[in-house]
Amino acid sequence: MAMTLGVDVSVKVKHNRPSCGAGHAGDDMRIGEFARRGGVSPRALRHYEQSGLLVARRTSSGYRDYDEDQLESLARIRVILDAGLGTAAARSYLDCVELRGGATRVHMCPQLLERVRALEQRIADNRARVQQQREAVTRFVAAADRD
């Protein structure tokens, strides 16, 4: 009985061209260069990969390789995380963030809006707690003996 074996072959071609610096369109970037260009730490990139937000190709030596297109994904991830929504929200709502010409547009579905409102409520609660603590510190200092 003859068996058929399906083989998927991927070939990476290196162009022989003068070195103009890493990260030009079409070039692969190692984690340090990608982190620098994306404004994050390599540790953050590893965390995003572990969280399922980014997928890095691996070289035969096991190094992570990123391409230019992934910089936009990273920027969209940062928009969500910088808003305080966390990696689970970034995984769920990454497609809701659009970057065009330096402008950010968020398509606010009902579920995302609910998460944003919950975050706003937590922020308001935290502000109230901070204000209460400030008042308590003020009372404490006012009650201090002044020798």
C-alpha cells in the first residue's frame, strides 16, 4: 500500500545587499531591534508572545524574528494595554483597534464598551480611596505634637 506524505517547506532567502541597518521593510528583526522600534522591552515582547498576542518566527537557532508588519500589531496592542485593559482584552479586541496615518480609531462594540466602563468605575473608586487617604494623612499631620 503506497503512502502519501504531505510536506510543507518554507524557504527564507537572504539578499546580498549592503548593510544599511536592521529593520528595513522586508527585513527580519531580532527581539532587541523589534523592541526598540516598538518602544517596549524585550521582556514585554516575551510576555505578549506568552499571552498569545504576538507570534514570533523562530530561527533555526531558536532566536525570535519579527517583521515590519508586526510593528503595527504591537502598536495596536499597546493602545489597549496603555488604556489599562490588560492582555485578555487585547486578545479579544485587538481587531477593534485601527491605526491610520498616525491616528487611532477604536470600533467600540458593546462588550468592549462594558469593559471600558468597568475600568472607568475602578479608576473612580481608586480616586475616591486616594482622596480619603489624603484627608486621613492631613488629619494625622494636623494632630501631631509640635515640640
